[in-house]
Amino acid sequence: MDFHYSEEQAALADTLRRFIARDYGFERRRALARTALGFSEQAWHTYAELGLLALPFPARHGGLEGSAVEVMIVMEQVGRGLLLEPYLSSIVLCGGLIRDAAPEAMQASLLPMIAAGRCKLALAAHEPDGRYELQRVSTRAVPSQDGWRLSGRKCVVLDGPSADFFIVSAQLAAPGACRAEGLALFLVPRAAAGVTVLAYPTQSGGRAADVALADVQVENGALIAPAHSGGAALERAVDRALAALCAETLGIVATLNVATLQYLKTRRQFGVPIGTFQALQHRMVDMYIAEEQVRSMAIAAAMQADSDDAAGRGRAVAGAKAYIGEASRFVGQQAIQMHGAMGLVEECEVSHYFKRLTMIDMTFGDADFQLGRFSDSI
């Protein structure tokens, strides 16, 4: 099988690579991470102009019909540049969920705005006592005369502070009943009465939020996926996000290897570059081997991310995420150690890449959780 990119795919990677080199240097990123928003609105509009925000959406809604492979190309560059903008949460995860599960009227209304950079979404699915389990939801949706009333609490909503809408998972229940009747998904405006957003920064420089829903009223048209299909739609969207995270990890691992090799060539000890020491050469070789393994698993995840076979797709992305989590931790630790004490300081790029690797491993399930998913599917 030929895994080389087509001319169009290579051009996509090159476009984003040149943007990062020109407008998104390390010091620029550090400055953005310290702002209240936590990312660049200007960069977000540039992504819209480049077509990146429209990439995975259908042509009938102004999209470019891109597959998970094209998303992988973008996410690898996101990892290389440590981009802070909410591409994963708003475009890959929530945009993909709207594209796959929402009624046509909602798609026609939302997707063009998302593609143009005028609207951002965040997934409010995880709860304090649910760990990584998407089905462990205590938030309730009770039918009312005008639609639905939602009550509950969501935690660690990625990019929640900048979202215009939340996609909220809730158990359907009859009025006054405690028994859950199924998991449904709702589109909730941030400005809706009863929505409280507690924002905070993450360790890797991004933003997240806890979202409280106190008897929030939404109309019938806010239902994205009903009880019989909400759970499956959510799992599919998260599987695609996991594949995208694998690609982002690949970009980070590749960048760490380049930075570490360059450091070994320039840092001198005992009158010679430390890269001449055989022990460090062997460790560097192991890091590059790990990079190629991460690349293979990221490609495997991307190739399966669009599959309609839920069991096969889940097994592939869970296995990739688990393996990549272990391999990337090895690369990150080696990069820190071979940079010495300076590898931990705020002014060194390596420390920021390592923090992001740690955050990725925990997002939507760490290596142990994904390994459990993989073993349960066999």
C-alpha cells in the first residue's frame, strides 16, 4: 500500500507549515497562551481563509469533503507548531458530530458558520464521576411544553471558554422519573439562561471549562441525536478525535527528535559535541525508531477513523492511542533527559512539547484506558 501523500495533500501540509514558520513562532505561542482567550482569533480567521475549517465538511454546506487522512495532515502540523486554536474540539470533534448526526436543517445552519470561522463549538460530555466513560452520564433532559429542560454538570470541556455552543450529552427521562431512557445529544447556546461556565487554563497552555446546567430550556430543534442514536454518534465522533490526537502526537514526537538531535550536535562537553558519545547516539536511534512506530499507528488510526464498522474502528483507534501514548512518553522523557536541566524550564521549547504530550495522553482516555478498550474488543 502506498502511504505517500498526493500533490494536493502535500500542498496542504506545506501551506500550514509555512504559516507556522512565518506567523506562529515559539515566543508568539507563549504570548498567546498568556492572554485571556488563550489563542489567536487572527490565526483562526486565517485557517478559515486557507480552507482548513471547511476541510472535513460536505460540499453542499461549503466544505471540502476532506477525509480523516486530510485531517491527519493538518493535525500533524498542529502538533509541530503546538497550535493553541480549538481545531480539534470545534472542527474535528463537534463539527464532525454535527455533520454525521444532526438534522439537515441544523447542518445547513451551523456548518457554513463553523467553516467560515464565525462559530465555535465544544463537547460537554464528560462528568466528574464518569472518568473517561462516555455513557456514564447523570445529566438529565426532561421534555417540556416548549422543548427540553437540561440539568447537570460537565467537567473538563476542552476549549469551553471560547465556545459559542456546547454539544451536551444527557439521559432522557420522563418528568419526575429517575430512570434513564437513553443518551441524547443537544445543542446548547452558551448564552442560554442557566448555563454557567467556569474557565481555567490547562497545563499545556490551552483552555478548558466546567459547565453547569441549571434547568436550561432548549427548543425541540436543539436535539442533535435522539436516544436511540446519541451514544453511537458520540462514540464515533470521539474515535475520530482520537485518530486526530494520534496525528498531533506524531507532529510533536517528530519535532522533539529534531530538536534533541540538534542539541546533541551543538552542546559540547569535554571539548566535543555530546552527540559523539555512543550511549547518546543509541538513545537517539531508539527515539527515531519510536517516531516511525508512532507514524505507522497514526496512519492506521486515520485509515480506520471514517469506517462505519464501530467495533473495528474503536479497536483500531484504541490500539493506536494506547501504543502511541507509551511511545510518545518514551520520546518525551528522553528529550528532556538529553537536554539536561534546561529541558524543564519555561524558556525551552522541549518542556512545552512534553506538557502537550502529557495532556494528549489523558485526553479521551489514557494509555491504560485505551488498552482496556482494545482488549475488551478482541
